[in-house]
Amino acid sequence: MSIIGIGVDIVNNNRFKKLIKNKHFLKKVFTTKEQKSSQSIKNKINFYSKRFAAKEAFSKATGFGISQNLYFKDIEIKNNKKGKPTININKSTSDYLKKKFKVKSF
């Protein structure tokens, strides 16, 4: 796969300390799997802030940004057994990005 774009994002962990107490925020931004994964993590602030930054960076890399045919819950950040982060996107988002960038896989 070729590189479509580059995105970066930085978050303030102090901001996330307050945000993650808001159940509506968690439901709006993080998938059910991400929320379940957080249950086994001690430092929930870091867990959520890293995922939020990754989602923002992905949206910037695509050039769309969040809420322009791309939403936070369309993007899921997972870690493999060794801790390497990966990005999963839902099928409709994948189909949209494939069409937009004229690529076979996303």
C-alpha cells in the first residue's frame, strides 16, 4: 500500500483526566472494544489520550478530519500481543477511502 498522507496529533493528558469521566464522551469517541480494553489498564488517561491522538492523526493523514465523512468510532486503535498499535477502520469507511483515493485496499 502506498502512503496516502501523514498525520500527527498531540494531546494534553490533563484534559483527558477530565474528559474520560464523561460517559457520553467515551461512547462518542471510542468503540466498545476500546472501552472494554481499557478495563484492564491502570493508567486510563494515557490509554485514552493515545488512542484519541492516533485517531486524530489518521483523520489528518486522510485529509478529511473528523466529522467530514469520518467519525471517531469509525477508527479503532488496537495493540497486538507485543504492544504494537494498529488501526482498524469499519467497512463503510474503508470502502469510502478506497473510492476516494482510488486504491484497492485500505
